[in-house]
Amino acid sequence: MALSPDAASSKAAKGLQSIGKWPSTGSNEAAVWGECQGSGSKPYQTQVDLSGPAFKCSCPSRKFPCKHGLALMLLRAAGQVAEGGEPPEWVNSWLGSRQDKAEKKEARAAAAAAAPADPEAAARQQARREDRRWEKVAAGMQELSLWMQDMVRSGLANLAADSQARTRWNNMAARMVDAQAAGMSARIRDAWELVDSHPGWPRDLLAHLGHWQLLVDAVQRREALSAPVKADVMAALGWSPDKAEVQALAEPLADEWHVAGLRMVEREGRLTERRVWLQGLQSGRAALVLDYSQGGRGFETAWLPGRVYRCALHFYPGRAPLRALLAGSNAGALVEQGARALTAAVAARPLDDLARRVAANPLQAAQPLWCDGAGLQHAEGQWWAVWPGVDGGAPGQVPALIADDEAWHLLALTGGAPMLLFGEWEPGRGHVGCWRLLGAWQADAEGAMQSIWHHRSETV
């Protein structure tokens, strides 16, 4: 049930926890499968790769896992799914494709680690490819700069009454994809949601335009940038190095990683982005693992909020790197350590840590942020995180993004007492920014911080 994306999925799965609704089921040491009769004439084909676990279902749901996958695992846990059966062809085909994908990934990583036959020729080819892409990106960013100047000249507040504004924004986002700057396209689409969303939205939108102009200037001065800064610029544009290259060049950092927060973001074309925020319990490092699922295929690895995993991560290049890759072969590299408690030490200097990361890389769209001794209040039509005063000073208030039902639930769990909060800090929203809450902890009788709540929505 910890894998469930939301309460609705949990309830729906329990409603399907009857073997009579499953014409066929089976399992072995590698997988669990079954057919669940829905409203149509053809049953839904549901399958689970136990090495992840990874889920796949022929139903149209966009949740990961769907209610059928959860129900099938509940039936197996209750001993109602026979063991030792021979998987049908549709299960073998899926397991085979996953195995092929894992083998190809390992082969690419090995190829990247191995020295090329002609290193100089390979370097020249790579340089030519990068030059051609930089030309496309630079042309697209120049168009973006002119477009922003036109908007500022006509007044940002006029966007709310312009019936053609959304079309122009979508066109510019598409132009960024053509310019091979998909990250810039996502920023444009996300920023459009600010238009007419609250009284101070023109101010918030202007902050986004300022960040975009910073990127425009960085692209123009790319030859003068240091390698780490150039890597940050490329990441902000959506131009990341190949995973095999990251695994080959970046030294792995082994630690016990606490899953501090998990968030799903739905993109265009049935693409779902999963953002997994990790906190190293020994190294003190924060890490962001990004996974993508296209067309309901599910994710390769299951991360559970509040759990601790022993594994190694490769960090992407940059001045204050956050994004990381799991070292090894997906789920095989994860070893769960149980529900080990956090200590308040992870939030000892949260604002100093945030300031250091922002100063090193102001182009990072979201930053991890902890706060110990925080509260939650509702005032002026929105939720606020009450930040404890520094050195005995008065407490401050920070705008918090959290659904009403989840906020009231969290207050009920804590009784209004202070707690340890974690979330994504998003600059450019509100007067000082905005804190999207993803997890909460509270001290038990021994003083250890126990997980009490995690953001569970499917998409945001």
C-alpha cells in the first residue's frame, strides 16, 4: 500500500481484492500476473516485475501503479495467487523487453567507460555535434529574448485579457523544442500557469523572465564559461549528458539515502516525470533522481517516501550538483534499510545551505529545503509555513503549496505542534518564493524524527 499514488487508488484496489474478479492469475519468483475483468469485454492484463517492483497494465489509467496492479499484489500478499505457474506470452514479452533494455543500458555504460579506438576522432565528432546544437540553441534563445522584450514593452498585465496569448506561449514553447532546448520549453509552459492566477502574478512572471534572460546571456557567452557553469546552463536548457557518460565519469557516492519527498509532474504527450528527493544520512548530501514514464509504461525502480535505501549515486556535473543517477542496474542496486528515523541535524543550517546552492547555480528551477520546528497556518486565503525565529527573533511566514485536505490532515496528525518539514523551494513565486511541501516528521518519545506525512498526489 505504500506504493499507492493516492488514497483513491488504495480504496479502489481494495474493492478489487476479490479473486472472483480475476479470471486468471499466476506468479513465480520473477513476476506476478493476472487478468482483471473490467467494464469492457476484454479483461485488463496486469503484470508486476518483482525485481522493481515495476508495474504494467493495459487499463487506461495514468497512475503508477494503477488500482489493478495494487489489487494484484494485495491478492498475492493474501496467498490467493498460485505460485510456480508458467507466465503467458504477454508477460514473457514484457519481462524480455525489460531485460533487453537493462542489458543495453549496461552495454552503453561499459562502452562509455572503455577507451575509444581513436579518441581524437571521437572527440572531433562530438565537438562538431555540440557546435551544431549550440547554433540551434543560440538562435532559439535569441528569438526568446526578442519575444520577452515585446511582452515587457506591451505590459505583462495585458496577458490576462489577450485571447491569443496562450497560443503565442505554446508556439514559443514549441520553438524551444525545435531549437533543442526542451528544458526551456518546460519552463515556458509552467510559467504560463502564473498568468491571472493571483493578484501579484505579473511580479512573479517578471522574475521568471529575468531568469530566462540570464540563460540568454549565458548562451551568448558560452565560450567564456567554466566547465561546471556551462554544465549548469546546459542542464537548465534540458541538455544533459548521456547517462552512460555520467556513470563513467562521475565517481559514485555510496550512502544510506532517505527518501525525503516524491513528486509526479505530468508533461505533454503522456510523459510523466517523477522527482525523487533523497537525503544522504552519512554524507549530508541532497540528491534529485529524475525518472520518466511514457504512455503508462511505469517506472523502472520503486522509491517509497520515508524509507531508507543503501545504494550509490552518480552526480551530474555542475557547481552545486543535485541531479543524480542510481549506480548499477536499476532496482538491483537498491537495498532497503527499513524505516530508519531522520535526525534534526539534516535541518541544522537550511537557509545557509539554500543560499550556497542558489549562489553557485541560480538556474536550478527547484531547490530542496528543510525546516525544523516549523508550523502550518491558514490565513489570507492560503497556507503558510511558520518558520521559527533565528536567534530568538520573531517567527516568519513562508507561502506554502499544499492541498487543503492534505494540510488539514497534517495539522490533525501533529495537533499543531512543531514539526520537521521538507519540500521544494521555488523562486519567483510570491514576494520571497514558495515552498512546495512534500514531507513531514515529528519527534517520538526518544527524540528521533519519525515520518508522519508525505505528499501522495499522482500529478501536480
